[in-house]
Amino acid sequence: MYSMTGYGRAEYSENGIDLTVELKSVNNRNFDFNAKMPRAFISIEDKIRKTVSEYIKRGKIEVYINFSDHRETRGAVSADVGRAAEYYRAAEEISKELGLPNDCTVSYLLKCPDVIQDDFTLDASEFEEILIKTLNTACEKFNCMRKLEGEKLIADMLSRMDTIEDLAGKVAERAPLVVAEYREKLKARIEEALADVKYDETRLLNEVAFFTDKVNIDEELTRLKSHISQFRAIVNTAGAGKKLDFLMQEFNRETNTICSKSNDLQVTGYGLSLKNEIEKVREQVQNLE
């Protein structure tokens, strides 16, 4: 199981070629890919995307590719003097209109768009194999980090699942006592109100039976126990993040029902503690792929 957050980096530097590939990701419900790279590599962007998708199934992934070619085979660099002259004339015009000194220099003109012309055209296909190989290395490092992060998340969630199971057990122990205590309190109130007058024991039993049905949480506890078993069974399954997310919704549903049916402070306290632990697990689940 992998975390959805991670970082990976790989470099290639040989024969005058410097290439750096970096990946980072954050949580996302689906596979959201974005690449920032030299314009020449846009023609193989789809292959880059497919390569990354082999390692990552879910998350918002950003890929950064930096490329430098220091070989002597690069084309000549020339200046478009006419274009530079146009920029200079524009600067002179602004200077006269606004009454400001014209501080236009050669250094400034060299930075203006289209003044410098580079005859070199990068052929992406020439470097495709190198790029994909470097990308694979970056993805492998990226997944190593995500796996370590995922293992930490799983250990934490399983620990919290033990706490959830313990709290559910306490609710199960307390639940039968709630009915018994209600019966005794109701009987005491009736006897106090009626004094020596004989009351209908059947009506008392009917009232207790109605209360028992109203606060019964056996089904919720059974389902909660089943959810705990399911969680432990699938938490180490690859790509189970979405399944666990749905499962945590079921945890919440059962706990909310337990709290709503509760007519006892202790059960309510356990229920609130359950909700707190479940929410913490749910937050962790959303970090898993």
C-alpha cells in the first residue's frame, strides 16, 4: 500500500547532456497529471504520462523536467539587429514623450524577445530513450518513499483500529446494563408514585420491552465488528484506498446510529470516542492510494 504523497528525483549527465526529472504528488480522488518541461518534449508528453501512470494510480502528480544540451553540435546564435533597432526606437520615443533619460543598453536589448536567434532545434525523439529511463528511475525512487510513508500510515491506522475494537467492546458490555437499569429506575418511580397501590406488572414489562427495542444496538455492533475485520483484511491490499474510504463511511454510519439510540451517558461517551478515532483513521485513509 502506497501513500499518495511523495517525492522522487533522478538525474542523467553524460556526453554534454544534463537531464533532471522530479516528481511530487499530493492527495486527489483520481489520477491528475501535470508536467512542466521544455517545449520540445511536448510531442512525447503522452508517453511520459503513461509511464508515470504505471507507477501511480491515484493522486495529483506534478512532473518537472529540466534539460540542457552542452554539446558542440548546437546551432549558431545570431542577433536580429533590425528587431533590436525597433526596440531602441521605441525606447527613444518613450524617453521624449515622458521626458525621461533613455537608459536602453545592449544588455537590455539582448533580453528582448526575438532579438537573439538560435538555429538549434531540439529533436525530442533523439532523447526519448534517455528521458523515459530517467523518468522510470525517478518513479521508482518516488514509489520507495511512498511505500515507506504508506507503511507508517497503515501501522497507525491498525493501532487505532485496535482502539476502535476496544471501545466497541465496552459499548457491547454496557448496552445490556442500560435496559436493566432503566427497568429498575422505572419500577422505583412507579412504586414511589403509587405508594401502596398495586400496579400492573404487565404494563411495566411492556414499557421495558418498548424501551429495549428502541435502544437496541446489537445490529450496529455486529456490523461495526464486521467492518473492523474487513478493514484489517484489505488495508494491505494494493490500491485499496477508495475501498477503505467507503468503508470508513460505514464506520461513521454505525457509530452515529449507536449515539442516536443511546440513552446512557457511558454509551454516549464511548460513541463520541469512537467517532474521534474513526475520523482520525478516515483522514489517514485519504492519504492512501
